[in-house]
Amino acid sequence: MRKYLFIFFLLSPFLICWGQRNDTPEYHKKDDDLLLRFGYYLGINQMNFKSEYTRNISQLEIQPQVGFNVGLFADLRIINNINLRFEPGMFTTQRDVTFPEFWPEVRNPNNRLREVKSTYIRLPLVFKFSTNRIHNVRPFVVAGVSSSFNLSSNEKSREDNDSGRFRLRTNMSALELGLGVELYLPFFRLTPSIRGIFALDDEIVPDDWTVPIDSLKTQGVFINFIFQ
């Protein structure tokens, strides 16, 4: 996540300077007074697992891959500079989990890798706290919660790691924190943003292979581009 934050903060001054150019008019001045606004977003993500163990043991090797996000959003203006947002969407992700060679249940060195591919339906509800508009730019932060449903969880599968199937729980609750900047363009409003997600619940479905795992929780970062 630090890498993505660095890139975002590196680009932010250029975006803000662009939006404050004096040679352009202020676009969409009335939009901020609307009670309800709608839009959609596209983006990428990189999800990982935060793992804790019941005893001192060699830890899982977890390699996150880049995934894709898409969704809609509805924005309700509560008061000036404070909005409530509902952002239903879907994201795909993959985490390659490798059991250590000396993990208690690993008997076949060629059977240690699990490609955990997941598709989630995500339902975030967040508060957006904005600064006052600076010409055609408006920075903001968001904070809230989300509920996600893993369509590829395998939670009810009778096959487990003995058959090479890694199982996760279907439901995931999480805290979400992020920041972004709204750019008022001539024909639409573009909002690049970065969002951290921190699962609250243990997601591992126990079997003989996962006995040493105390908890496994999703953590990750979203980079979205909102169009409205």
C-alpha cells in the first residue's frame, strides 16, 4: 500500500496545479448544490492477507496480484463538505498462497501452491469529507464500512486443501479509509482516489492444513477513477 500512496501523493500536486489554472472558467459550479448525484467508477486493486498464527511456525508465502474494480455510486449531500456515498460494485483479485515446505501437513512439495482467485460483490457505505472547492479542484477524504460477498469462496465445498482447494468464508466486513481529489472538467467530473480496505473478520475455513492459522484477513488497496 505504501507504494500506491507514494504514487498518489506524487501525482496529486500536478492535478491540483492543473485544476487551479487561471485561464479556465470554473466548471459545473451548480453541481455541488445538488442533493443527489450518480456516477460510475473503474479501477484496479491489489489485495493481500494479514495472517496470524497459533504458534511460532514458518509463515505462509502470500503473493498478491493486480485485480480489476467496477461499480456505481450514489452521493447524498448532507451538509456543505460532508456527503454520504453508497458505492455498490464488483472486484476480482488473486492471491497466490504457498504453504512452507515444512508446514505440518505438507507431504508433497509439489502440492504447496494455492491460486486463490476471488470475485467479490462489494457494498461500501462511506462518509466523504471535502475541502472547499479550489477553482476546479476539490480534495477529500472518505471513511466508512463495507460488506462484501465472495462468489468464489468455496466455503461450502466438501473438498479442502487435501484436494488442492483453498476455502474462504463468503461474507467479509471491512473498514475503508481513503482520499482523493475531484477534478472539474469541461464535460464531466473526474475523481481519482485511493482506498485502503481492512477486513474485520477471520476468513479462513478450517481444515487439517490450516490448524496453525489463527486468522486470515483481507487487506488491500483500491485505485479508482470516478466519472460523473
